[in-house]
Amino acid sequence: MTEFTVHDYFAGEYTGAVDDMVLVRNDGTPAYNLAVVVDDAQQGIDQVVRGDDLLPSAPRQAYLAELLGYRTPEYVHVPLVLGPTGARLAKRDGAVTLEELHALGYSARDVLLWLGESLGVNHPLNTTADLLKDWNPGAWNTDPASFTEWPEKRA
């Protein structure tokens, strides 16, 4: 078994196993690891942001990118949002889409404020552009956010 090391913005140097991964399914469909590597390279993606539960896949994907002659993107694996059970938030946990939250009376701004709070952003947020002001992932909260209940609706 081969090991490969990637650099992740939050995790630092991360070495993981590169095992016998499936590249093409029995029906001829490219498997996830091959598809994301080729798709990212073809689109010129140079930074990949995913949940930290997917960090173990990064060495496989970076190794595959190297074999295919592609540039390895910068990896940023962020803490997950946890649902009511403490497991990663999933659709089965209830209203998690913007449409579903809107139907419950939450505005896009409510969602933006919750996202900002979960990251530890301390300046006023009214628009997504405000979230980008002073963009500094190094100052973000690195603990998982809990989506057990929404904060009070904002006026």
C-alpha cells in the first residue's frame, strides 16, 4: 500500500493511505475519486473546500492527480455542521435547504447570520459580500457547528 501526503489549510501535513480505489464502476461510470480529480483539473479548480470527514480521501485524490499530470489543488477541510443527534447534518435531520427554511419563516439573512456566527465572524452581516469582508479562514472557529435549533429570527 502506498501513502501520500497533502497539505490541508487546517489539518496541516496529512498523510493517508492510497489503496486500491475504484476508478470506474461496473456500468462504466467514473467513480467519485476519478470524477472529482478530472473535473477539478478541467475546470482549473485550485482550491477544494470540503467537510473534514473527507480529509482521508485527499491523499488518494492528490496521488491520482499527480499520476494524471494535474496540479494538486489546495485543500481546506472544514469542521462539519452537526445535527440534533450530534452526527453530521443530513437531509434526514429536517429542514436544511434554503427553501425549507424559508417555508418555516427564516430569511436568507437569518441563514447568513447563522453561518457567520458558526464561523466566529464578529462583524455585522447583511449580505454575502459582508461575509467576505476581512475574509480570514485562519480566524474561523474550528469546532463543529451545531444545527440543533436555529437562533431567534432577526428583524
